[in-house]
Amino acid sequence: MGAGLLPALLVAALQAPASPPPPALAVLAARMPISVGTATRQDPPTLYTPTSIFDYLDGGAEVYLAYGLRGCLAARYVTGTTGFTVDLFEMGSEADAFGVFTYDQDGEDVAIGRGALLRPGWLSFWQGRCFVSVTADGDDASVGATILALGQAVAALLPAGGRVPDLVGRLPRQGLRPRSVRFLHDPVVLATHVARLDGNALALSARCEVAVGSYQRGAERATLVLVVYPDDAAAQAAVETGCRALPGSCGEPAIRGGGGPFSSLRRVGSRAALALEATSGDLAAALVAEALVP
């Protein structure tokens, strides 16, 4: 995907109509095909709740719960000696389905659902309020066609569409690196993507929305974190917390002082923007100013 293509895709997605709610997972389970190509379903699909998801996922359940997981449908298919697992996660909103998808954006673009990415032995995409993962027991080239066929079959069961969160559209477009965009709420998830932000330095809560992007402008680089808080008071308190946790991020002299890397933290109303790991103070200040334009 070219560097100039991602902003265009974001604009198109922001203009896309919201999709209708997905069918209940129990209804989807009944509609899961018995066979797809040469792959045959082994057993009836299994449904998991936000509580029982820990019985299914050996690690990783916390990530889905951080995005408002409502339930998971898991189905197992086999062709020859190779098994395939289809996981359909229903999230609390389209924004959260998009957010889960952005957690890992490696892979090759394929035309399934929204934003589908294919890696060896794994396909992921989002559609409406659902995030879909299709994995194979092996990762050799022969499993790719079956993974794609299973993904297409699941996508056909879901309402079309899906809207990228409005906050993502507020990330400055110039220099935004392809596939660097993340959407989230949880401080632990944020720390996974931005190492300096462990310990909830930005005082996030479940009511916050966060968009993250990495930037390359010429030879200069930086990471930008944009947060919407429930109200102005929460944003101001968070900035005060951030200024204590991230020395040198607040105030013009700190931004433009010598050394580096550089950081800048400011707020306008209920929004706060933090540029960090910037190679120049000017870039840090510019990204924050652009992100906070009314």
C-alpha cells in the first residue's frame, strides 16, 4: 500500500454509511456453512461470552475485552490433514471492530470485508461490528486459497460496511505512515504500541477514545497520540498527569530545547494531543497543532 493511499482510504471509510447491527452470534452460528470448497466443518460452531472467552483463548482475551467484546463464534474446518479455525468476534461498536483490526496490521492486502490482510497461515479483517480471524494449522503456500475462501464465506454472512472512527480522521495526513494507525481505549493496549506510555501516563479510561499514528516528514520522524476525553475537565486533569509523567513535554521552552528526542503535549477542550519520539521540536509542535485544529 503506497504512502499516499492510506489517507484516501481513511477519507472513503469515514464517508461510508454505518452498517446495520450484525445478526446475533447464535443466528450466525446456524448459518455457518457445512463446507467451503474442500474444507468441511468438523462440529457445530462454539459460542463464547466475555466471561467464558478465557476458556477459549490462551492469552489475548484481555485485548478483545478492552475493545468491548460481546461474544465470539469459533468454528473448525478441515481439508485433508490441515485444520482451519474461524473466529468471529462481535465487538461493542464498529469503531472497536476497527480498533481490534488495527492491533496487528502486517500482511498483504486482499479484497475481503474491510481492510483484509493475509499473512502465512492467517487472514484478518473487520466488517461492521465484527472482527474476523481465519488461521490454518500450517503456514505453507497451499493453505492460502482455503483461508481466503473461508474468509469470503464469513464476510458474506455479515452486513456490508463499517465506518472508521471519526477521531482517526483528525490525525494529520501529511507524512502519516501506512498501517501505523491504531484506535483504542485502554492504557495497556496503548503501551503495547507506544513503549514510553506505560503506567497510564495519559490517565485513560474506558470512556476515552485514542488514535495513534507514526509520521515521516522528510528525514524527520515522530509518533502522535490523539485522545478525546469525556469532558474538558478530564482532559485538563490528564494533561497535568501527563506533564508530570513525561518531563519536557509541556511548555514551549521544553519543546524547542536542545537534545532530543522531542515531545509536546497540549489540549484544546476535551481533546489532547501528544507528539513524542520526535526528531525535532518543530515537528512535535506542528503535529500537535494540526491535530488540535477545531
